[in-house]
Amino acid sequence: MRTVALALACVLGSSACDSEPKATPDRSGGAPAKASTTPAPAKPATTQPPAQPSEPTPAAEAPPVRKDGTIFAESELMGTRVTVNVWLPPDVEAASAGASIQAAFDEIARIESIMSEWQPDSELSRFNDAAGEPAMPLSEELTEVLARSREIAEISGGTFDPTFHGVGQLWSFRPDATPPTKAEVKAKLPLVDYRKMEIDADAKSGRLTTAGMKVGLGAIAKGYAVDRASALLVARGLPHHVVEAGGDTYARGTKGGKKWVVGIQKPGERGIVAALPSSDEAVVTSGDYQRYFEFEGKRYAHILDPKTGWPIPAERSAPSVTVVAPNATDADAFATAVAVMGPKAGMAFVESRPELEAVILDADGKTLVSSGLTDRLVYP
């Protein structure tokens, strides 16, 4: 499954399309209004002594509004670069928009604290630690993501499987890493089976039926966090925006009446393959080149096939998979599923799902485009 993310899908006109791709851990997974520059990572709240009555509370500093009427901000969250680009409505003050952008970053940090398998005190880690035990109560957010994860696992025939982490924990994709032994993978593989993850959405409870099982949400939680941040911005009077987290992009509304334009970046290079005018949809890109290591002359890329416990074989691996869906949660998970299927089978799967579209770059450099995007893509 996907373990890192790059800024692969970028909003044209923002710095994301003009910089080199940067590999950062995807671990699922700032400053206030002046986040239109570069907010610092969110920090836990601390108790401060009350201000003296004679000290006036300073007004929030208004972030700069760019020439195109937008406010742009970025931060580091969920192990990757997160950006928010808001078109400022005439009836909203810049300072208020800046505070809302900060609230969106805070929401992403909150989701990470619930769904990171790498934070030992997260709710997901507690869920994993209780594998083999009776069902435990779950938060509304974790219930929603686990339930949807199980549904997408079923739809995709297990090419997306949130329980992959049972074997995924054996792998590291640092440049100096070595692969686990065949015996180690074989021993852990029985722990990978989404059907052994029981979720009661009504009771908001769930369990992993077998001790040792582990769920990893790195291929869906980031998309869910993007959706939550977008919903928060809408609720605060900012219906026109783009939220992007390491290749997971959701474009809502328009920029002054024109669709947002999301670029599909060339794998590991500057420039874009194509651009997609987008409104009220998610565009999520994954790629096999993002993180890998070489050992004894063989290349091991970071996207694991949950059915084998090993990286996708080079002969059916796709350097880049972009999935377009109604929301980032689904697009994130389906991008991983399609990557595991391989270019030909993955495109056939997308064509069978009316809610999905895709652009897939295969190992030979050929670009496969789903039927619903052929008239929408803009090529440089």
C-alpha cells in the first residue's frame, strides 16, 4: 500500500507546480492567519495564564490576498506538505479567512492524531493493540473511515486492504533498507484480511478478530482529512477553495467563476503531463517511484500488494496513477487499488465504475485516459 506521498497533483499557479517533487513519509499519515506564507506545524494546546484585563487582545493579522483574489497557505501535516488555496468572497474579511484556514490545518492535525498507525497513543493504535479482543467503542471519525475502508476493499477485490499493515510493518523503504525474508512475509500474510475487521457503524464499535492484525490507513486517512478540511471551510463561509495534501487534492467551487485547474505532475520531474479543470471533485495521484530501495540489483517500490505482501512486480507497476472521484476519501483509496491492479486491469476497473475517472502512466511511458476525461484534459 502507499507509504509516501508527493505533491503530484498541484493547483496550477501555486508554488506546488513550480517546485521539485519532494518525498516525505505519508503517515496515515501553523501559524494563524498569516499562514498565507508558511505556517508552522500544529502544536498541542497549552494552558496559558489569563491575560490581565488591562491588556487588549490583539486582532488577528490579515494574510495577504493575491492578485487573483486568493489566499494561499501551507503547512507540514500527516508527514507531507499540505496546502490550502481559498478564493476570498467579497463579504469575507481576509483576517477571518486566515483564521478559517488555520482551523482547516488544525482539523487535519486532529484527524492525524486519531488515524495514525505510527502514533502509539492514537485511537487507531489502540484499536490495533486490541486485536483479538472483544469489540471496542470507536469515535465517529474512525468508524466512518474503517467502514468505508472495508467497503472499498470489497469493491476492489482486496487490492485495497486496510489490514495490510500486518505485513507492511516488515517493510522499510529507506535507500539503505533490505527486504524481509520470504519466511517473515509468509508468517505475517495470514494477518492481512479485511473480512476479519468487523465494524458496527450503528453502534460505533469494531474489532480485529485475530491477534496480531494491524490496520494502516495511509491510503485513505489523508484523503479523509482533506475532505474534512474542505467541509470546515464551507461551514465557515469559504465555499471556493482547494485543499491538497501530498498529492490528494479536493477542488470545491470556483476561482472567481472559473474552474480550478489541477496539474498531473510528471513522475519525478518538473512539469505536468496534463491539466484538469476541476470543481467539486477530488484528484488524487499515486506513483511507484515515490519511495523505493534497491537490493542485490532488484528495485523494491513502496506500493505493496496486500495479497502477496510484496511490492508490485515491475512488469505490472505504474509510475503514476491519478484517480478522479467525488471525494478525496474514495479517490485516495481507489488510487492505491488501481495501482495494485496494474495499468490495464486498473483502467478496466475504473471504466466499470461510473463515479471514477483515471489517468494512468505505464512503465513504457504510455498515458491511459478513462473515457470520461478524454475531452476534459488540457495538454501542455
